Amino acid sequence: MADSTTSAPRGKSWRREREGRERRLKERRAENVSMSGGPDPAGPAAPAGSRASSTGSSTSSRGKERAGGGDRRPSQGRDSAETEAQLKAGDDRAKQEGEQRKLREEEKRIEEKEEEKQRLVKEEEEKKAAELEQQQLQEELGHLNSYIDELEERMRIKAELREANSAATNERQEICFSALDSSLKKNTAFVRKLKSFTESQKESIIRDMLTLNLTKYVSEVAAALVEVKLKITDVPAVVEVCSALHCRYADFSPQMMEIWHKVLALRKDEKVSNPSKLRVDLRLYADLVSVCVLPRREALPLLGQALQVLVAQDRADHANISVLLSFCRHSGEEYAGLTPRRVRQLAERHNRVLPNASLLTPEKQKNVRQLFKDYYASVAKHLVGEHQALLNVQRSNRHALQTKGELSAERQERLQQAESSYRKLLASTEQLAELVDEPLPELPEDAEQRAEQRLLEAAEEEGVIGDQQLVWEDDDQRQFYTSLSDLRASIPSILYSDSQVAATPPVEEQAPEDMGDLPEDEAANDEHLREPEEEPEPETASSSSNRMLLEAYLTSLPGRVSRSLIDSAAVEFCMSLNTKSNRKKLVRALFNVPRTRLDLLPFYARLVATLHPCMPDVATELAMMLKADFKYHVRKKDQINIETKLKVMRFIGELVKFGMYGRNEALWCVRMLLNDFTHHHVEMACALLETCGRFLYRTAETHVRTKVYLEQLMRKKAAMAFDSRYVTMIDNMYYTVLPPEGAALCVQKVRPPLHNYMRKLIYQDLAKNTTEKVLRQLRKLDWKDADTASYCIKCLSSVWRIKYYHIRCLASLVAGLAQYQEEVGPRVVDNTLEDVRLGMEINEVRFNQRRISVVRYLGELYNYRLLDTGVVFKVLYSLISFGVSLDPEVPSPLDPPGSELRLRLVCVLLDTCGRYFSSGSAKRQLDHYIVYLQRYFWARKAAAAAAAVVAEEAGAEPFPVRLEYMYRDTLSALRPRATLHSSREAAVAAAEKLDDELRRRLAELVPAAAPDRATGAGDAELPVIAEEPPAGAVGEDGDFDEPEEESLSQQLTPPDGDEQDEADERDEVAPRGTQDDVEDELTDELGASDVDAAASDATDALAPQRIACPEDDDFLAALDQMVSESIMERSREAVKPQFELSAPVSTGGPVRKTYGDLTAERTEADRPAPSTVTFLLLMRRGNKQQHRSLAVPDDSELAVSLRSHEEAERQERERVKQLTLNINERQEEEEMQELNSAPARPLNPNRDRRPKYQHAKGVPDADLIFGPKRSNLR
């Protein structure tokens, strides 16, 4: 039954399912009631006899039923709980289905609304498009109708005038001129009035003409009308006046025609002196010809000749295009049949017929029209040339901008002239093309500009520029620099109306000043640049309280280091302190921010940006002060006040990001620093670009210039010999502006508190003055805990996490800690050597700084006697031999051309610990190593040159100059008197010579190794052993590929004394800490496979082996007993004190002598010197000690005794000195023998670790031990 209730049909609705479950629940309850012996309401009552007869059986059965009921109660409870759970689950499912159905219905309604909205929007757009089309159609019809009406009106007026003038020519009316006024005064006044003719004077001039008798003044009137300076709009009025004069006076037309012959007599070789006057004259002349004021037979040839001359003399520069444009616009329809293109297209579109003029025949109009079309062809050709010239100027300026970062004033002026000429010619060409109904010429686009535009578009699509997520590091930073509070919305305008003036903001369009704008005397005055004078204010009670409020406000500014606090500071200043003097004091306080509080600069810049809408003078004055201070520091060129300079540059960068300082001004600052990119200018440029370089690079307006400056900066870094600190600074700046691809943000790992404490002690607190404190804290750790010890050793090995100048402190810390925890020193050294080896195997650029730190750390560990000299030389030889190809034609992937880091690592290691290789075998080994180092240097230089030639970059410097300087400085510091090889051939010859010498010496010491070393044929006859490689083919690092170079490095490397024992103890060293940091990528990549132990070299394999025997033990016991007895006897001897009487100090100084003493000495000098010895006699008179000179004969007993005593002492010192030197030579011979023999007994790595005194390396100085030579003889 349970199964039947739990499985419900899925096809039913949830209501029917619920009713079925309730019905089944009721049935189950009824069954439970019947099974427990309850009354059955549906059944009949049982008879009494049957109840009595079945009493006994019912008693027995009742017990069984109880037992059965007891067994069924748990199952009944479970069934009811399951049923209720199923009902509840069904209700939940029903609710979920109902909610989902509601959601679907809601989504459907939303979709329907969206569709309806889109439909309405589409209908609205279609309606607007139809209305716009209808409006455009109406505008076109209006333009066409207005043109036709204007043309018809003009043609009607001309036709009326032509008819009247023709009638007057044929039949002139009789006029009684004697009745008119012929006075000279009025006639001359009329002529003067004509010389200043305007359209408004037309009616008055015609009235005066009707009242005057101008018969004697017709020539003057005609000359006045021709010579008058008219406007284009005055021409119709003049034509009417001329028509009236022509109708009244018969000789007016000949007189005017004569004057026009003089005016329009143009020559091809003469330029038009007054094009504007000629433009009006041509239209007036054409209209006079059109209305028959001038005779056509005589006037038309003159007009055609004038047009031909204008076209002929304007084939090159087209200076007369405005004259011809005016003629085509006003008279082209009559003389050439020209119709504007738009009018023709509109007439064709709307089926309208344009009126035609009948002045000339179509053949003559065609000739004139062809003349103008030929002129247009020359103009179009000229336009293409001007466009090409403009493109050339733009291309030249773009190249100059990319290479130099700026444009000179001459280039800018040339560009402006080219653009102005091109725009003017383009406008005239478009008008002429419209009038003559010809298409515009196709102008070619600049391929470089189009490519650059495509690059900018691609960069914008990729997010290089314009992407706010790349401009700012995170959303909080973006909100800080872009989301500013609007003071004008929250503060009454009466509080900032006086300060909201039209100040000139530092915008980008203003051209940056040059350094020459600042006078020399002004540049030398620091106070003038940095401290503007303050205007005195009258002292009043209100000013005193205002000054106190301002002082309190300025005092509180350094403490407002959050966005909300600095915004409230802006509101407070605008509400209660907004006066002109207070604004100046605020600017001065912001400018004089402490140089050590660089954290305040972003907040101060935000304060300025917030106040800018209400007080623009604050940002302007602060920008001017910062620029003046920058120019002062650039001109001064001193090497002090670097913190102040960096403060100024970072302040400028913060203002640039807020838009309060011009972006072009900031790039100008970068250019000025690049012009003299040395010393402090390097730090200033890096500080400015670190602050706002990313913002400038990601902005479209400054992207190109910023990219150019970055490339120039990196080229200067490669070409100039900078200090390593400057190189690191430049690299950090560059990768801050342009992060490397694939650099992902790493999530900070959650570490135990103890691990964080160890990291803080080592990475943050460790310094020169805190080394002892950190050592005490690390000694308190639980070094018995393997996890704690491993993590601490891992932190001590991660030297790349601390500052470079703290590496020596870390080595000192390890040396001090190794005195108490013996495992620290070997494990740190082992980790360091492993990092060096992994760096050579991986060779990735991103680990270069880490590799330099590790090598420097290795040298410092050697300085603190944590490793032997042999280990250092193994690393040195590995750097110039592991994976190195000396053939420039066959580059190595582990040391490719262009990657000169190994040479830098060698120089860093030698600079760190090379000064201690100055005596003994270490000196000889360093001399040998320098020979091979020079061969490696010249091989790298040749490989770089070959790579440059292959890449067709022979014009650039293939090998970094700074690296060559570093190499030469290192060798000159180690061997000042050594002569370096000047060519690769000399270096290779010296290395080969040294190879031959060492092989010869090795053959003398170990004859059995000579055949293998010389020919290598000894191994050819031996069988191959598969378990291990041949001894002659494996180097000290286990995987060298060049046997010859490996053997040389083994010969020159002294035995470290503990090779076999270290190999045995390497398995006992605890494993390194887990590489759980993101920065440990280098170790993680190859950390799974440890570097194999170094194999013993051929000399160790061929040397005679020691065999233990009892005689050796007896000899060692006897030797120990003899040494101990000698020490005991020496300690019992009484040391006799030796006293030596020295001369008083007062006798050692010079004695002032008189002139008499000097004369006596000069006289005694001429005499022969007596054979005496001068002694100093000490006497005591009272408590005062005195001395006198005593001359003793040379042959006296006292003098002879003293001389013999001093001679004996001198001989004794010489003997002891010779013994000491012999001991040193014997030690050197023993070391040389140990080099070619079996390794000696392991030495204690903790020997000579006494904190009180460390013996200096080198040959002992006998004079320093036994004292200098002294003699009392004079």
C-alpha cells in the first residue's frame, strides 16, 4: 500500500492529485481504527449470546491483538509521517508550479509589452521618416519654385529693359533739353552722387536726371557709373539707371563703350590688381550687354576676350576663380546655358521645365560652357595637388611628432597655411562644380593616416584606449577620479558667484611654453618662482577671525585622507572661507604639501577638482605654480632636493588624472626631461609617468605621443650607461604603464599568523639597524617544528622579495642564525644554488631581477663564510659554460643572442665577492677565469652583432653599451693593471694558450689522464657502461655538453673538501618548504626534480686512493700526543717581560730655530761630520723631566753595543719573516697538490666562526705581526 501511495500519476493536475491523496489518507485511518478493535459504524450489532460464548476466545485473541498492535504502531507512525511529508512536498511542488506559471505569464506579458512598444516605436519612426520625407519634398519644391520664379522675374525685367533700349536706339524721342536745368553746380553734384551710387539712391538719381540737362556731361556720367565701387546687389539698380540714360542721350552708349574698352582690356601676363572690383564690373557689363545698353556686336567680343584672358592667366594658381564663379552664378544661364546641378536634378525629379534665355544661340553658349568646363578641369587638378601637398605636410608633421614628440612653430604655421589654402580652394571647387554641373574629383586618402586610424580603432575595440577598466586599476579608483561631488547643486550660488569667473583653465589646446620663455634671472630666483608675494590686508576683527578659521582649516587638511573627508573639506571651504585671499592661501598651502606626505597628493588634487566648478582660479594658479617650480628645477640642474622634485611631478600627475592640468602640458614636461635624461631627471620622468602615464596612454588624444615618449625612454635606457637603480626604476615605470600580456591579478593567500609574522620580520622589518632585533626574534621560533623551520628557511632563501640594498642584511642574518641552528646555512646555500641553476635552465625575461638578486645573495653568503671559494667558482664557470655556444652562427636556446643577463650576473657576483680573491690559489683561479670570461664576452658581442645583421638592424648598436661599461669596470676593479683583450681573436688565442698550459700541467701531475685529455681516444676502446656516463663526459654540474670546458672548470676549481660527505648528507637535509607563493613560479616549474649531485671529475677518479691501515691510526695518535705535550710545555715557560725605553714625545716634533742657529748649522755643514752617535739623556730635576743630547764617539763601548743589539734584532725579524713566507708557499703547494689528489677529510662548516674577530684573507703581513722597524740611531 505504501508503494501505491508514494507513486502518483504524473499526468493529473495538482488539484486531482491532492484530492486522491486525502481520500487515500482517510481510508488508511479507517483501516487503522478497524485493526485496533474499535466499533465499525457501518456494521450491525453482535448478539449477546455470541458475546458470552466467545468470552474465553476473545480474551486470548485480545492478547494476540495487543501484541500485533504493538508491532504495528511504529509502522503506522512511519506511514503517517511519510504521507504527511508527501503531501507537503506535493503542496510545495504545486506552489512552485504556480509561481513558475505566474512567472511565465508575467514574462509573456512583458514580451507582449515590449513587442507593442517596439511596434509603436517603429510606427513612430516610420511616421517621422514620412514626415521628414514630406518636409524634404516640400523644401525641394520650394527651392525649385523660388529659383524658377527668380529666374523668370530677372528675365522679365531684362526683357522689358531690352525692349525699351532697342526702341530708343531705333527711334529716340524728342526731348527739350533747353527747358531743363543746365547749371554747373547741380550737374557736378549729380556726377558726384553717381560716384557714390547705392541701390537706395536709384529713385532720387532718376528724378534728378529727369530735371537736369546732362548733354555736356554724358562722358563724365558714363565714367562715374563705370568707376563707381558697387556691390553685387547694386548692379540691377545701376542697369536701370544706365537704361534711362541710354534712352535720353544718344551718345551715352558710345561713351560708356569706350570706357569699358579701357577697363576690360586685360593682358595675359598681368595679374588682376582688384579681383573684387572686376567681379562686379563683369556682371555689370554682362547685364548692360543683355539689356542692349551696349551694342552686342561690339560688346560681346570684348566680354569673350576678357573671359578667355581670365581663364588663360589662371591655369596655375587659380586666383581669378572668385571672378569667374560670380559670372557663372549671375550670368552663366544667359551666356553659357549653365544650370546648377541641384536645380537640374530637382527639375528632372519633379518634371518641371526650366526657362531658357535667348540672348545667345546654343552654339555660342556651348563654346562659353566648354570654356568654363576646361577651367573647372584645371581647378580640379589643382585641388588634387593641394590635397596631396596637405597630406605630405601632415605626414611630415606626424613623423616629426612620433620621433620628437612635438611640432615646431614653423611646422605648425606651414600646416595651417596648407589647410587654409586647401579649404578655400575646396569650397570654390565645390561651387564651380555645382554651377557647371560636373562631379567633384576623387581625392586620395593618406594610407598612413588611414592605417593609423585603423590602429586607433582596433586599439579602441580591443580596449587599449578608451576602456575605463584599463585606465583605472579598479572600480574604487575610477570612482575616486571621476565621481566628484557637485558643489553647485548643494550650495547656494550667492556663496560662489564672485569666484565663478571665466578663468582660463589648463586645457590641452594651449600650446606649451618653451624653456626659453623663462628668463635667466627669473629662473635663478627660487623665491620668485615658488613663493608669490602676498597682498597685505587691513587688520580687522572679522579678518582676524577669518584668518583663525582658515588656519584651523589648513591645519586639518593633512588629516583628511578619505574621499568623504576631502569632499566635506571642499564644502566647508566654499561655505565659510571663499574669499580671494583665502583662495590664494589655500593654493599656497596645497603647493607646500610636505615632501614626505606623498599620500596626500591624490586627495589634494580631488579637493582642487571639486572646487573647480565654483573656483576655477584655484586650479589655474596651482597649475601655474607647479609648472614654474618644474621649470626652475629643470633649469637649475642640481642634484639635491630630490624629494621635492618627485613631489612636484606626482602632484602634476594627480592633477592630470582629474583634468586640472593639461595633458599636453604633462607630455611637454616629459619631453623636457627626456632632452637631458640623466640623474634626477630620470627619477622625475619615472615619477610622472608612474602617476599618470597609464591614463595618458589609454586616452585617444595623447596615446600616440605617450607611446613615442615611452619608446624614446626605453631606447635611451638601452643606449646610455645607467646605474642599476635607474634601470630598475625605468623598467618598473614602463611595466606600470604597459603591463605585460597575460599578467593576471593574484589573490592573496591565507597564511597562518606565524608565517605572516616571519614574512614581516624578514621582508619588511629587516634593515641594517634592525638585524640584531630580527635575529633575536627568529631565534625564539620553534626550530624543532619541521614546518616552522622549513618555512623560515624558505623565507630566508627568497631573497628577491626584499629590497636590493637589504641583501647584505639578509646574509648577515643567515650567518648569525647559522651559529645557533646548524641546518640553516647549508639549506639556504643549497636553495640559492638551486635557484641559480634553475634560472639558467629556464631563461625567461620576467625572472631577470630575481636572478640578479639571487646571485648577489650568493656573493654575500660567501662574504659571511657560509660557503667555500670552490662553490663560487663553480657558479662562475657555470654562468659562462652551461648551455653556451661560442659559435655566433649556432645560437643556444639557453643563452640566445640579445639576452646578455649572464654577463651581468657574472659582474654582479664578482663585484660582490671578487675582492677577496686577491691571494693564494684563489688569485690564480680568478686570473684564469678572467681569461675565459673575456672569451665569453667577445663571443656574446659577436653573436649580438650577427643577430643585428640578420635582422637588418646594423645601424643600431647591437650590444648594450651599459653592459660593456659594467664588464670593464668590474675587471678594472679586480685587476687594475691587467690589459684586456681588444678583439675576439686575441681572447680566443689566450684561452687556447691557457688550455694547453693546464693540460700540460695536468699531464705532469697525473700522467694517466694525459691521453684522455689530449686525444680523447682512451674511452673509444673501453666498453660502454649503461648505468652511469663516462667520467670524462660529465661535468661538475652533471649535465654539461662540452667536455673540454668542463674539464677546464674542474682543473681551475679547488676542491671544497666536503664533496663526498655533502653528497652523503644531502639526503639527510629536510626538504624545502612548499612553494605556495605565486611569485615562486621559477622554482615551481622545475621544483619536482632536484638537480643531481655533481659527479667527481677525471682528476679525482685517476688519483691514487687512500687505503685505511692500523699504522695510520698509530701515527695519528702519536702525532696528537706530541702536539699536546708541546703545547703544555710551552704554556709552562715563563715569559720574560721586555722593556723598551722610547724617546719622549716632545722630542719628535720640529723645533723653531733662530737665524743664528740656522747660520751656525750652515757653517757646521761645511765642516767634515764627526764620527759620533747622538744619544738622548733623560734627567729629573725635582718633579720635572728634562732631556739633553749627548754625543758619544762612534767607537765607544755604548755605541758598539747598541749597534750590535739592533743588528741582531733585525736579523731575527728577517728570519721569522722568511719562515712565514716559506710557510705560505708550502701551503700554496699543498693546495695545488690537493687540487689533483683525492678529497681530504671533510671540514667543519662551522669552523672559525668566532664573532669577535675574523681573519683577513691573504698573505700575513710580517710587519703588522712583529711591528715595524725602529732604530734609535740617527
